[in-house]
Amino acid sequence: MSKDQANNPLHGVTLEMMVTQLVAHFGWAGLAQKINVNCFKSNPSIKSSLKFLRKTQWARTAVEDLYLSITQ
């Protein structure tokens, strides 16, 4: 692990891994309650969620924060 990433708990964790683990932990309905975005509410899928989250920084940050809250 490089010194730049020594204190980064998300190092090596992909966005897809985060979303998959959050769905396994909360389910789509629970995830939609935690983070209010349509990609988790209306016909949710990993693919559509990743497409939205890659374009929308505030939502990605919310997913990262929620992921960290369940893994630490």
C-alpha cells in the first residue's frame, strides 16, 4: 500500500462493490430510505445505480459515507 493511500479506507474498493454490499445489507428499499435517489427507488439495478453515481458526486459521497458506516 502506498503512503498516499495508507489512511484511505476506500482504497481498493470499487463503487460496484460498495453498492452491492449496501444492497445486501439494506436491500433496495432500505437503501432508498437512507439515500433518497430515484436510481434506488424506481426499477433499481446495480448498472443504473453505477451510471447515476458516477455522474453525481453528492450521491456518490453519500454512498461512500454509508458504506464506511457499515464497514467500520
